[in-house]
Amino acid sequence: MKYLANSIKISFLFSVIILMFVLVSCNKQVEQFSENTSLPSSALRLDQLINDNPDDSLYYRMILTAGLTSYLTNPAQHYTLFVTNNAGVKNTIAAIFPSEINSNASDSEFSNFISTSDSSKIIKYRKLIQYNIIPQEVRSTDINDLFSNYVYPSVYNPTPDSITLIGSIYRLANYPTTRNGGWLNNIPITSWDQIASNGVIHHTASIVVPSQGYLWDRIDTSRDLKYLKAAILKADENVPPDSTLRYYLSTFGPDFTVFAPTDSAFTASLTLLIAQGLIAQGFPQQLAVVTATGLASTPTVFSNPLLSGILTPQNVKGILVYHILENRAFTNNFPTVETAYPTLFNLAPGFENHAGLKINCNFGADPVLPYQIVTSATVTDVLNNSANLIINSQPFSGTSDQTYNNGILHKIDKVLLPLSF
């Protein structure tokens, strides 16, 4: 066991590093744009453009029902609208209210459903519409293709009296990008730059839904991330409450990407590492494997006194921060050629030049959708061990691209290691 305990050399003041990181993140500038030249006064306003397009009728009906036409009619303020056509609205509404209306219902049935909605539904419409509006004019030429792309604040603000500017940037932002095509968050942009006298309209394949909850909420309640939860709690032992990993995964400020190994990934990796340690101490291989399998069979492995010299809080923390990027990265914004990026592990003194993680994705056709989506993606550690992202069986929901107020989570099938063993 001493072999493994000495194999991971991670000596850094994590609370100080994270504090420095959050301060840097909070000073991150939101993308600024130069003023676009105003169009002639005879040009149509945003509301007129939408109303004139029959395929935008359901989206416009949502705007009317939600009482948000002021964003479209004000000639003095320019806005960017991400609008979804009737088919996309029907799919979104049917997904939100599956017991009340089917996506196969007619446009007129959906229009009536939206128009006669009660107050609870109207609140949902308002959130959806406001999240898909940027309070300035942003044309396609203004949107970058960087990794990771800038954040763009939306007009959605559920708690305007209490939320700070920094909080609003990270909680209420959306993420348009021109990398690998055009996307708003992880939803394809199907057409660009319908110019109005008071703004611009881009069309998306479906309505982009704002984030809810925090990364820790997902980890804390997931049925197949119990080892990850136990590892985080282990890493947080004897750390002040406002400097723990759990704290930063539960609060505003950070905008992380978390590669979350599933329980089966942790079981396999821990079994291998423990077995290696036992063999190094002279255990016969078969006995080492059997013993390691038993030790790694439950998340309580992180609190097992037999492994206290190996799975120390510091060692576990070093492995965990290697799974976190400092910016939000949707799979569709991954590079298609394997490229290395730093992780929070690089914030540790002495590891600033660590090779980080190599990331890539592949696009492919979907049998139902008229555009390509990410069909596979990998992250590779310094030992050239590759973990596969568990891509959603249904596009835009499930195991990858899970978005929260303080970041995004992708489930992976292997634990990544920052150092050689």
C-alpha cells in the first residue's frame, strides 16, 4: 500500500488556488460588440418580422401570451432573438407538458393550448423567451469560434432584487458559438441574421432551456455518481466549508466543465490501482485482484481505514480537479482534432505546465434530425488513457451536456489520472 501512497505527489493549498481561480473567473469580461449601423426607419421591427413568418407563429404566440412584446417593439433598444420555428416549439412544449399535449398535435391546437395557458405555464414561457434574448444586437460575425466561447448575458432574471452582476453573468448566460457550425449552447442554429430595425433574429432547431440547479445537486442525487460524491466528500475533509469542492460545485462564480466518472468507471479504476499496490507489496496477483475487487466494490472505499494512506484527501482531490475545466464546454464546441487543454490541476504550484487533458469529438448524422450532432467524444489523460463521454441516446438530454447554473457535466466511462503510477 505504501507504494500507492507515495505514487501521487500532489502538494498544494487547494483552498487558496480555488479562491484565486474564482476571483479571476469573476473578472472575466462579457463579450462586447461595436454598435451596428442602424437600418432605415422603414425596416421592419422584430415583432413585425416574426409575425410575418408563418413558421414562427407559435413562437410569437408564446411571446404574446407571456406578455413580452416590449422586447420586440422598442425602437430605442436593440435585442438579439433566438427564435424556434413551429416544429421546434411543438417538440419543446410537448416535452415540458407531456401529459397535456402531444407533439403530433396540429399548429392550431398548439396555438390554442398556448393562448389558454394558466399562470404557471405562462411563467415557464416567460423564462424560455427571456433566456433566448440577448439585450444587444449580436450578428453572426460578432460570435466567435473559440474554445471555450464567451458568455453572453440574457434578459432572463428570476430574482432581480437579489442577484449580483457576476451571478447574473454566469447564471443567466447563454453560449452562442460558430465553432463546428452554429450553436446556441448545444442546440443548432439553423439560420442567421434576419435583420430588423431594432435588432436581429437567429433561428434555432429547438427552444434552448435555461439552466436549473447546481452541479452538486446533480452529483448529490445521481444514482450512478455515488463514487464521485464519496470522493468529493473525502477530498473536502478538514477543509473550511467555504473552500470545499462541494461549496464551489454549489455556488455562483465558477463556470466549470466536469467530466464525471460513473460508478462503474470508479470501480474498475480503483480495483486496478489497489491491485497494483498490493502486487507491489508482494501479494500474489490473483489474491491482489480478489482483495482489490472487494475493497473497491462500494463507495465506502474512500473511508476504508485500510486505504487511509493511499486515498488521502489530498490525493483524491488532485485526481478530482484533473476532471474539471475552468470554462463551460458543450460537446459541440469540442475540437474535432484532439487538442490539449489545462484543467484545475494546472493551478497547483509546480504543475502549471502540466499537459492537461486532450479532448476531441466526432460529428455524425442522426436518422431523425436534419443536421449533424456529436456522436462520440473522448478525453485523454497524460498516460494516454482515453475516457469516452457517454453521449445521450436522445439528442440534447441525458448523460452529456447537462447544464447547470455554475457549469456543465458530462458523464465518462473511465477515471483520468494526472500522474504516472
